[in-house]
Amino acid sequence: MKGKCWKFGDNINTDEIIPARYLNTIDAKELATHCMEDADPNFMKKSRIGDVIVAGDNFGCGSSREHAPIAIKAAGLSCVIAKSFARIFFRNAINIGLPIFECPEAAEQIREGDEIEVSLSTGEIIDLTTKKRFKFEPFPHEMQEIIQAGGLMNFVKKKIRVS
């Protein structure tokens, strides 16, 4: 995964990720058009496919809605790096195949606009702008397979076909 970073602070809640006023749809493409709208109204105009969200503590707090990680993934963002994630957001992100990484050092030191590269398998973030390297604990193999399959449902379907 490789992209430009967009920085957000602590306690970015699910209403800031996808405002409740847009929850009358389950269309991922429609949700994507409003991704991060209440945190930064111009986010979708500025961001590009493959870009990365970098945030502080407790990213994804608030409600348990799956719409939040769906909006991020459908917007084409490659991953989210944060100091920490709300637990339900963490589970929802993995379940839909959105790569998320807890790495406090990277979240603090990476600047908005930096180009970074992230390796899911090695647990390394490289800030290509500053040449700094950061390590995070890679997910267990099966969680990596879930993300690579595009989410838990796709992973299960693949396992059933193989059996």
C-alpha cells in the first residue's frame, strides 16, 4: 500500500467519518462521496485513490455502524494508521477488509502530505518523504487473509469453495 497521508486528530467518530444524514443508503459508492465530510468538508475533493488516513487516538469511536469503514474503503483509501482504534471500528474494518494499523509513533511523526508505503505482512511503514521507518505488530496470518480477500464474507466464501 502506498499513498499520500491525510492527518486527523484524536477521537474521530463515526459521524465525522460518515455523517448520519447519509445513512439512508447502503450504496458504498454513495457513502464514499461523503467520506470524512464532517471532519474535513473538502476531503473527497483532495484525496486520491490509494491515499492514507493517519489519525490520533480512538479513531472510529461512536456508533457501531459498519458504514464508516465501508465509506473509507469505497473512497479508495488504502488504509488507516492511528495511535489507537475504537474496538468496534477495528472489528468492522477487518470484517469488511479495510487494512488498519495501530502505530503511535507513525501517527505522531508522519505529516500531512507525506508519501508512505505500508507492508501488511512485515509490519513496516516507510515514510518515503522523510525516510523514517516505523514498525507495528503485523496481523496474524488468518487476519491478513481476511483483508486480502476483501473482508470476512469473501474469506468464508473462498474457504467454503476450497473445502
